[in-house]
Amino acid sequence: MSDFSQIRSISFDLDDTLWPCAPVIEQAERRFYAWMQEHFPRIPSRYDFDALIDHRIHHFGAHPHWHHDLTMLRKEWLRGLADEAGYDHALVDPAFEVFWMARNEVVFFEQSEDVLDRLTGLYSLGSMTNGNADVHHIGIGHYFDYVITSAEVGQPKPHPDIYQAAIDRSGVPAEQLLHVGDDPVRDIQGASALGIRTVWINANNESWPGGEKPDAIIQNISELPGLLGI
């Protein structure tokens, strides 16, 4: 077992690390679609729910250079939808707000908040995300000493800049920083490339895809305190 006794700061991925991502995005997309049906019906008359999702995915895929800022990317997509349907761009902000509010109605994995509570005071804690979840809006911002988003940094994980930001904000050397996440490339290999220690949450018992391996593997975030010896 890896020795984590020198760790002084821990950064956490958010989606699929502290809560399951797919159900909350599904909920947000459906609430957004229902709102559009009520307020801007020419758009859902052109696209059923699945077709609108496909349209958004295609738009996002066509603009990989903006993947660090999903808020901006979604708003650009909404402007395009407004133009198509002959609506004013005034729809963009309220339409985004409907999605974003639902996107932040997360349901935590059972032990997530307990683990954060146990670690508070023992380590400085940080959050790091490529998405637009807001830990302060969600209600867990008080756990984190630093909050890093790809939109703020200008690069998404696994780009070195976002992990350098974690080193800088944590105030500890890379070898005393631990990053916890579910994605082998974005979380584990991205952090490892800068010498940050890593824990991979492998909830589905998947095989390691190759490349720099994590320092430890757990199946559930509830195992993290035991791994750290607390």
C-alpha cells in the first residue's frame, strides 16, 4: 500500500467522484426542455428531446477549443438555437439558468459529505472540475480551501495548467498533494504528469487503460479515510 503520510492537501474531482453525474445532467436537460416548450416553443417544435440533445452534442464536439468553459459553450449553442427559430438572444441567460440550477441539484454518493467532514482540518482541501458545478451553490463550498475550474484556468483537465493551479493554490509541493478522481486520463494521468499523488475511484471495477498508474485504487470514496490512515 502506498504511503500517504506526507500528504498535506487533497484535491477532489466533482462529477462521478462526489456524486453521480449522468442522473443530474439528465434531470437538468429534461427540465430545460420542458421550460423551452413553455416559453420558446418554436425550438422544441423543431427538435424532440433526443434530437435537441444530439444537436447540442454535435455543437460541443465541433468546438473542442472551448471545452474548458461549458457555460460559454452552452450559451453559444443557445444563441444559435435562438437564431434558427427567430428568437431574440434575450432567451440565452434565462434558458441557461434553468439548466444550471437543475445541474447543481446533485445527490451525493452516500459517504461523500462524511468523508469531507472527516478530512477537514487534517488537510487543506480543494475541488477541481472541467464542468460548471458550483460547490458554493450546492452547499459544500465551506469544505474547500481552494476551488479550481477549467473555465477560470483556461484549460481543462488533463492539461498541466489546471494541475499547476492546484499546486499553486494548495501551497504545497506536488508530492504532498493528492488528487482524487474517477477519470483515468483527466484525473489520474493529468495529475501524475506533474508529480501529484493520485487515488483512482474505480466504482465499476474497470481495467486500468494503460499509462501512468494511480498510487492507489478504491471503489468508493468512503474508503479514502482508511487509505489515509485516519
